[in-house]
Amino acid sequence: MDRPSWAPSEVDLSRPSAARVYDFYLGGSHNLEVDRSMAREAISLWPDLPAIMQSNRAFLRRAVRHLAGQGITQFLDIGSGIPTVGNVHEVAQQASPDARVVYVDNDPVAVAHSRAILAGDERTAVVHGDLREPEAVLEDSRVRATIDLDRPVAVLMVAVLHFVRDEDDPARAVATIRDRLAPGSHLAISHASAEGRPDSAESHQELYRRTPTPMTMRSRAEIARFFDGFDLVEPGLVWLPLWRPEDPSSAGDRPERMTGFAGVGRRR
């Protein structure tokens, strides 16, 4: 196949990419037929998937607006994927033109495209990093040049922790970052869960086992432990559509269909 201009030469285009599949669900253009094929198969098993992904992205925007409203002007988005319309820097800088954002992802396609989009924006940086190596992320020269960890920071882990296996100890990674944050910093998490739709969860996880980033769905109680050391802000850890919806009716009568939990915590 012909390699698109936005795909780095080192990327294997024969396997689906979770970031590109996510881009397809959001209506983006940076995906390939191998990604679209996987997405269509997933949708045939779970027709709500595009709505779930869009609900997740809507939570990201609501969380960033809330955090900006709390005076946060520094954002560290770990597992950022491919930036699309309404991403963190756009939402944050609408609220505060001086807001600074660092995007971190371990997918070279997402990193390359992000750098192309953000070239020339001195208030943003893009880092090729991995949540499983939190020390390396925090010590990266681009992170240190863009974000002052001695002041409050909003760390965003939106739809990323379910791509970290239990054996890679995601709780340790979150705690390592927490311990470097100034009091008043915040952590925003969304995470896939089989609760609410256990009938569809296993088939979806099986699809992601074909990618370099298999998925581990977790229970609400397991997700809540990532907020150790943080005080959850209202309404706590809830189904994705129920976290501070702009229109309460938009959550529908079965918010559990979105099969993910979301929450924001404040560093003590």
C-alpha cells in the first residue's frame, strides 16, 4: 500500500493502531483501511462504540473547561492520541490564552501528526513517551521546558490506563506522577469497564489483542484506586456521560451503555 504523507516510515501499517482506530470513531481522517476494518468489526459486535468514543472525548473537553475554570493553566495529557478538533490546547487556550499543554503518546503516528499540527505553537509541546515510564516522561526536556511542576498542573489520563496491563503496574505509574505534583494539581481519568455491558466487553477486548495495545477493562473499584492521594471533585467517579454534563438530558436513560467511568481528583 502507498504510505500516507503523515505516516512515519518506521510505523508498521499492516497492523491496526489504537490511536488511528480512535481517530476513525471520532470522524477523523488519519486512519487506514486496516484500522477502519477493525473498527467496523468492533461496531458490528458493539454498535454503541462510536458513541462511547465521542462521549469520552466530550468528557475530556468538559474536564479541561472545568480545570481551566479552577485557574489551572498547565496541562499534561498522557496518552493524547491524534489531536482532533476540540482537543486540549484549543479548549484550554480559549479559557486562558496563556495555557500551556504537553501532549504525550507512545504511538509514533500520533506523535508525528501532533507535531505537524502544533508546529510553531510555543505554548504546546509533543513528547514521545510512555505512561509505563513515568519518570522519563516527567524528566523529558520538552516537559520541563513547558510545565513548571512546582505549580498546579492538570494531568489528563483519558482512555489510556486501560491500555496498561496489570503486570505493568499502572497504579505505580499514577502514584509516581502524583508524588511529583504540587498540591492543588488535578488528575482526570476516564477508563473502560465491563460493568454495565459485560455481554460486549470480552469481544471488544479480544479485538484489541490484535493490536500492539491490548485493552484491560477494570471495575469501578479498581479505577477508584488510581485516585489515591486525590480528593474526588463532584460528582465523583461516575459513568462517562454523568460527569458534569452540559445538558443533563444528553446522558440518556442508560448512561451505563457508555461502559466507562470518569472522574477528576484534586491533589491533597
